[in-house]
Amino acid sequence: MIYLNGEILPSEKAQIHVSDLGLLRGYGIFDFFRAIDGQPIFIEDHLDRFENSARLMRLPIPESRERLREIILEIIRLNPHPLLGVKMVMTGGYSEDGYTPSEQSNLIVMGKPFEFKPADIGMKLMSMEYRREIPEIKTLNYIVPIRAIQQMKAQGADDLLYYRDGKISESSRSNIFIIKNEKIITPVDGALFGVTRKHILNFAKKHFIVEERDVTVQEFWEADEVFTTGSTKRIVAITKTDNQVFSDGKVGRITKKLQELFLEEEKANEKITL
């Protein structure tokens, strides 16, 4: 079941007209989060980011925050899966000239079951010199990583590592952290600041030295451990990037500790929002 512009419909009946600006020009935003056993995880953080993306893209949200929250909870109820991914999508609406956004945005909320990658299995990245045009907005524009899928497959990589001017920024769908001498460091510029990243920074400061700052490419290659974070991943170790292997190709000790702490943070949030 999908919410589309005021209605909740079976997915096969949810249709968008071809004049939609998301289709014609890729003009739109989205956000994604999880629901576990019917309970949305970090929902208020995701609503905050969705509203900020809409503001920066000058897209009017056709529903109030309270109503949008109600819609999300109803979509979760109508898609009863133990682990559900919830995606909010909003586009520039139906454009008369195929270029100018409409005064009425198109709003979609949908749920789809998914599975986490096992926490004891790492990921491999392929480095790419690139920086997203507007990193602080979660836009629909994923041309670069989608275009690189075949190249990534050829190298056995799961995702990309973006860098420019000697500094790393993010992966195509997640944030990047490095660990050096038991210090946790994450880029502060050129990345979309994820909700998972936010919560890790909050609790990690109680256990480790944490720095938000520029991270050079050289620092990345010299890191003791590397991990990536996101709503679809929680915390996943990066065991290899290009030809560089980290932590002997295994999940590092501090990364494992952070994985445990994050599960505790997630459970605490469930209790708060119930």
C-alpha cells in the first residue's frame, strides 16, 4: 500500500503523470528510514531532514508534519513486515512547461521489506573523484553512482568513496568514518549528514575521542579501521577500498564496539517513541 497525494492505494494503482518534474528533470527529494516490528526508528530526525531538504529545494510539503507522521504510521500498519523500509518522495509536481515546478508538489510514502547485511561482513568501495552538487540535500539525483554500477561490479566493489581536492567526503549512499589510534574521525564538509551518523557521534563521545573535520585521502589510506553508516546499514566495516585492505579484511575491534553501542541506542529510541 502506497500513499500518493492524499490517497492510500495498492501499489499497482499508484500512478504519476508523465509531466511530473521528478521524471522530466529529476527535481525532487526523498528520505528513507526503517520500522522494526511496526515501530519507526528515529522518525523525528528523518522528518527534520525531509523538511530541511524541502526548504532548500523550495518545495512546499502538502501535508503538515503531524499529518505526515500519521500517514507514515498508517503505511507501516498496512505493510506489516518485521523489518520495513519507509521512503518519502516529493517532486516538483506536474509542470506545465516541463521545467518550472508546480505550486503543488507530488508526495509519495511507501514501505518495502528489506534485510540488513550481516554485521560481521564488510563492504568494499571503489574510489571516485567526485563531490555531489548539493550534498546537504537528499535529492533524487544518483546519476553518478548508478552509471558506475558496471565498473563497480567489475572491481568487486559494493559502493563508491567520493573524494575531491585531496579530501574524502562520503559514499554514494552513506557516511564514512575512519579510526586512527582509537580516535574516531568523520568528514565535516561535502557530505549529507545522516541520521545514523548523528546518533553515532552523540554516543561515541562517551567512549572515544571523536573528531568532525576534513579528512585527507592520505589519512583514509593510513586508517586502522574504516566503516560506513546509514539507515539501510547501521554500521558496516569497510574492509577494502580499491587495492587497500583494512583491518586484515575483517571487522575491526572498535567498529564491533560501535555496532553494539548503536543497537543499544536504537532500542532506547524505540522506548522513547512508543
